[in-house]
Amino acid sequence: MALLGRLLPLALALALGPAATHAGPAKSPYQLVLQHSRLRGRQHGPNVCAVQKLIGTNKKYFTNCKQWYQRKICGKSTVISYECCPGYEKVGEKGCPAALPLSNLYETLGVVGSTTTQLYTDRTEKLRPEMEGPGSFTIFAPSNEAWASLPAEVLDSLVSNVNIELLNALRYHMVDRRVLTDELKHGMALTSMYQNSNIQIHHYPNGIVTVNCARLLKADHHATNGVVHLIDKVISTVTNNIQQIIEIEDTFETLRAAVAASGLNTLLEGDGQYTLLAPTNEAFEKIPAETLNRILGDPEALRDLLNNHILKSAMCAEAIVAGLSLETLEGTTLEVGCSGDMLTINGKPIISNKDVLATNGVIHFIDELLIPDSAKTLFELAAESDVSTAVDLFRQAGLGSHLSGNERLTLLPMNSVFKDGTPRIDARTKNLLLNHMIKDQLASKYLYHGQTLDTLGGKKLRVFVYRNSLCIENSCIAAHDKRGRYGTLFTMDRMLTPPMGTVMDVLKGDNRFSMLVAAIQSAGLTETLNREGVYTVFAPTNEAFQALPLGERNKLLGNAKELANILKYHVGDEILVSGGIGALVRLKSLQGDKLEVSSKNSLVTVNKEPVAEADIMATNGVVHTINTVLRPPANKPQERGDELADSALEIFKQASAFSRATQSSVKLAPVYQRLLERMKH
């Protein structure tokens, strides 16, 4: 047995093999996409890959699972075709069982569909012998379509000087060692065979690989003296950084001045890999002169504006086949997508020129400015939100200077229309609006329960934090903060009503509660509801008291002790506004029992009785109007001492699982039987 114990782990380890302890190398995104295409094509035979082809074009893609089911590339429909996976050829009727025969680089160019590259190689005196001879090379070979799409003047300049211009162009597509796709890392640079100039590689999570922003179409075609990768463009050397391109392009005159004023030129001429969404002069001209001058004259707002146009990594247009969320240096997220051949930013086709390559990234020209919230005034924030109508009231009330200046404020506009139309602007309305303006620029994530906020109207507002809502007095925050240059916008779910006195003040000031006020005074609770505290009062109206049978009402009002007990049951020991009520909240009353408060379809109920009016705010609580007098639950009957408690019964119910063992014991069987009888009764 001892020998067996030693041999068993060894046998298990041998059976599992190396994979049990060592995971294989992680596949690159390109390899994963190719693997998915191979899986989709396997029903058509060995080494068959499924590809998606854009209808009406020759563009083909190996795709991931999501694109496969969507059947779209850049919003355009695709058809599925099946072809031999890279490195294999069709033999017989089904599949691609045969590996392509190995030959030299020159001959492999013809096999992969780059016969034009072959032709131009022939025209040079030196390159064909090199491609056919000994060595180890990588060539990023433009497809025939890539050569055909070159502007005529560019092609003429190449073929008119084949042993210099054309030779240099072809050598720039070559690396003097074998480089397969698993070595093509995102952001790396390969040294080309033309003056050691760099070739920029980007390997994106969606499996697309670009070479100087040219898409890799078919990869890893092995040759006896290297490897061939087919690409969709003729690439050219890159010598200027982003800052240098800004300086030489006429259409960037305003951008050039803005970059210099912000001090970002150091970043844009330094090392790194960025994407600059470069606004043209036309983009700057589209915004109001007042806004532009304000931003250009404010170094912090200007820096935020420009950082909002710089993505943290180089993003070539060919890598975008669906919507992507990309982070800017400013910290915001831009939705970068495509529609056919057009790139879009936040859904808008505003890119006029794409893939201008720099040594430290890529530039896309845009014809519309992307102004971040952090560079906007409160008025500008509101203009693009669903509170624009509400915020316009502040302007009509003569409060516009607060929303367009450099005053640190938090604005609390409501997101719904006014029930009775837009209110008339008078002193009362203006004062109400001033109490929707907090004297500091806040962030909701830093608000805490019980915090008080000072308004421009001189009021103190309280913060209430609930499980699923964050409220200021009776109004709760309905959308994420919009934080501007100096002010923050909290979109609220209703008009805010600051407290106007204690709970007793509120009740005394409303004729509906005259009987309740008299009852509170008779019960000796006036001082309680006048002092500092946190109360939620479900206030029965006169109608509620009058609905009681006459004898019961007289008996209740004539018994101060019983009356105090009933009234305390109407008062919760914390502040609960309607926006903080979920499906069910159990609120402890001053009487001791709990009130069951719920909200559904904007209707608040307490103990299943509807609340007629919610959220009348007081300095020491909140009042909710009800048309019923609530009654505490009846006292529960005393439990008999000889009865088993519920917990004990539960224990014995669980113990019944062991009945077989228990009944087999002569001593325990009678005890067990008696317990079962007790449980039945």
C-alpha cells in the first residue's frame, strides 16, 4: 500500500502531462481571430477559414464571434465566404489539406496575391537576387489593389527612377529578419532595410494588425528565406512628429496657436504613441467667438480642450470596424466608430482626413471642436442637457452672470417640465432659484448623509443618502454630475423646496392639520416636534380624524396616554423623503413599532394607505399628508411557557434527517417519538 501511495501521484502527473502544470503561450489577438475563422470554416474541410466580405467591395476580414453574428463591418452588411487559411492550398473537392510548398520570397509574393510587387521587384537591378538568395527577411507586401490605388503622380515618380526611388520604397517594406505575427506587438517599431527607418506596428485587441496604418490582410506566409505579410496599402517613411505636422499644415493655424499657449507642444514632439483628433481652422470657426476667446484666454480650460482631442494610444482608421470607447488625456471617453468608409466621433462623421502618420502617433483631421464639460460654463453645460428649459429661468430672473462667470457654484435644476407652465418671474421665484444654487463646486460622490449646503438665497439644505438615491431636501439627483470649468450641474428630479420652520410650524401653518395640532398639544408632544431632530411625520388631515366613528374619536382624544401612543406611531425616527423610498422601507416609529413605507409608480403608501401629499420639508424633518389615522399593530398574545420556541422546532426538524440513527438507539427512540408528536400538534 505504501508503494502504491507513492506511485499514484507520479502516474497522475505523467497522465496529465506538461499541460497540467505549464500553460501554453498566450495567443495574440490576430491568432485568436484566425482561430475563430478556422472554427467557422471547418465544416467545409480542413484548413478552411470563414471570412466576412463587405458587399460591393473586395475588403475581407477574419472576424471575431461578435462580428460573426452581427454580420456587419462598420455598419455595412457582409457576406460569408470560405477560403484556404493562410499557408494552405486547395487540393481535391473538399478543404485545403495541403500546405503551400515553400519557395523563396520572390515566388511567394506571387502566391499571396502581390504580383505587382513582383513586377516592381523585377524592375530594380538588385532586389530580385536578394529575394531569391540566402538570408532571412520579412516583407510587408502591398496587394495588387494597393499599388493600383496609388495616385498617378506618386507611381510615376517611383517607376521613373527604379533603382533609387522604387528600390528605396520596396526596401522600406522589408526587415532583415523573420518576424511572425506573434512577435508583432502593439506600439512596437521595426527597423526597415531603407536607411534603418522605423516601421510602426499596432496590434489591436480586435485582431487587426496595422503596419504604418496599413491593414495586414494575410499573414505568416513562410518562405525558404523569410516570411511574407500581405498589406492593403503602399507604406512610406515617416519623419515628422505630431508637433511638426501641426506646424507645417496651413489648416492648423488656430490649433498651432492654441498648442503653443497651452504648453502641449512638448508632449506632441516627444516620445509616445498618441492619436490627435486635430481640429482644423474651420472647426474653431464654428463655435461662438465669445466661447472661443474665453477658452483661449483660460490656460486650464484650453489645456482641457486640447487634451480632449488626444487619445492615449495610436488608433489607425483600419483598426476600427465597430464602435469603440477610447479614453482621452483629459480623462473623458469618446465613442469612436465608423460608417462605411467614414470614421465617426460620438456618432458624428466629422473626420475629414485620416491616418496622417507621425513618428509618435497618428493624426485625424476633424471639422468640429470636441469641447469637454470641464471647459464649459454652467450655461453651456445646460444647453446640451434636458434641463435647458429650467436653466433658462435663471437667465430670465437676472441670474445669468452666476452661470457664465468664474464663480464656484453647483446648480440644481429639475429635469421635468413645470406642471402649470413656466412660472412667472417675480421676487418669490427669483428667491426660489437662488436656493437652487449652492455656494461651492461640488461632486456628488463626496456628499454625505446629514451634510448641510449653503445656497445663494441664504438657506441651508440637507443631504440625505439612501440605499439607491442621493437627495438634497425633497429632490433627488436624477443623472450623473456634469462638471464644468467653475460650476457643476446636478440634474434633480423635482423642484427643490427648502424647509420653512419646524414640523410644528408646518402643521400649524396648514389648516388641513388643525385637529392634528390640537391632538399633539393634548398629548404633550409639541415640544418634541419643535426641537431639533430628524423626524418623518405621516400627518393625518382633519378629514382623517373626522372619518373615525364619533365614539372612537372622542375616546381617543379624551385619553392623553393612548393619544400620545397613537401619535408617536405616526412619527418615524429618521428623515425619509419620497425619493429615498424603495419597494419597501421599514421605518421605526417613536412609539416603537415599525411603519411599512413603499413607493410604486410614484405613489407612496404607509401601511398600504396612500400618501396624499409627500415631502413637505421642515427644519427638523419631513411631513407626508395622509387621509387615514394609522393604528399600531395589536399586541401579540403571550407565548405559553411549555411550547417549543420556533428556533427549537427548527432544530428538531433538521434533526429528523438523522432519524434512522436515532431510532436505532433503544434509549433515544422514545424521546424522539415524543418530540415528533409535539411537532405535529
